[in-house]
Amino acid sequence: MGYLIEEMFLSHFDQTMQLWRTSDGVHLKSVDSRETIGRFLKRNSGLSYVAIENNKVIGAVLCSHDGRIGFLTHLAVDPDYRRQGIGRSLVGRCLYALMGIGISQCALMLFEEDQNALNFFKTIALSGRVEMLMMKKLE
Ligand SMILES: CC(C)(COP(=O)(O)OP(=O)(O)OC[C@H]1O[C@@H](n2cnc3c(N)ncnc32)[C@H](O)[C@@H]1OP(=O)(O)O)[C@@H](O)C(=O)NCCC(=O)NCCS
């Protein structure tokens, strides 16, 4: 069976957190608790997605907006399922959902050392609809 992209709900939290914890390039913070992610999903309903195969979360992304521009964060695909287009599909679904509420631009923050993520976003390009904001860790 192939994977499905579905809206993320709090019921996906445990598996999604497990995926994020083991993904370089996802920078979890103490604010990433069940309670705050639940609040995030409620405030930004219909914008965040998971990729599911055989009841297992194999990809996830959080998406929000400020009424003007969208924000993508916490994108991750299980290493066993990478380079199959799942990351591209997840980002595509977020952009589509943002378009549905009249938002055509999206931004995301990347640390300079996250070269894989940088290459991924440069490749998928998405007609300039995703702006990458580069961050540097202070010593
Ligand atoms: C970045 C990430 C989400 C990509 O997911 P993915 O499902 O493997 O990506 P896709 O298969 O949709 O890739 C689409 C295209 O992007 C490019 N790409 C993907 N990963 C790449 C990498 N590591 N290096 C260079 N190019 C890459 C490829 O051109 C790929 O197409 P191709 O396989 O036909 O050549 C995944 O590598 C990941 O979870 N990384 C760790 C977490 C992370 O860095 N997240 C970003 C934080 S915002």
C-alpha cells in the first residue's frame, strides 16, 4: 500500500514527535509539547499534514500563517522513506491549503548547517512561493 497525506491532528502527536526527535534539521524546543502543538493545530486548522503508511507516521510538517504570509516548520520524512517525493508532497499540500485561504507566499527558517534541507527546498523551488530565511547559531 502507498502512503497517504492527511491533515495532522493531536492523535498523531506521539508518532510525529518520535519522527521529529530523530530528524536532524528539526530543532525541537521546550515549547513543542503536546499541549502547545494541540493549540497550534487548533489555531491553524487544516494547514499541517502527516504522511501515513500502514498506520505509521512517515512524514510530517507544521504550517501556520499570520493572515498575510504562511510559515512552514518541523518538516521531516522518515529516513527509510526519503527521496520518494513525500517531502515535496507535504510542502505542496501546505501551499495548496494556504492558497485556499488566500495566502500565496510562505516562509521558512533554516540554519546554515542544514544543507540537506536547503538543497531540498532549492530543488523543489515551487515557483518562488517559498522564501528561505537563513539563520546562524550564535556562539
Ligand atoms: C528534507 C527532507 C524533508 C526531504 O524529504 P524527502 O521526502 O526525501 O524529499 P523528496 O523525495 O520530496 O525530494 C524532492 C527533491 O528534493 C531534492 N532533495 C531531497 N533531499 C535532498 C538531499 N538530502 N540533498 C539534495 N537534494 C535533495 C531531490 O532533488 C529530490 O528529488 P529527486 O529525489 O527526484 O532527486 C528530508 O530529507 C528530511 O526529513 N530531512 C531531515 C529534516 C529536515 O532537514 N527538515 C527540514 C527542516 S525545515
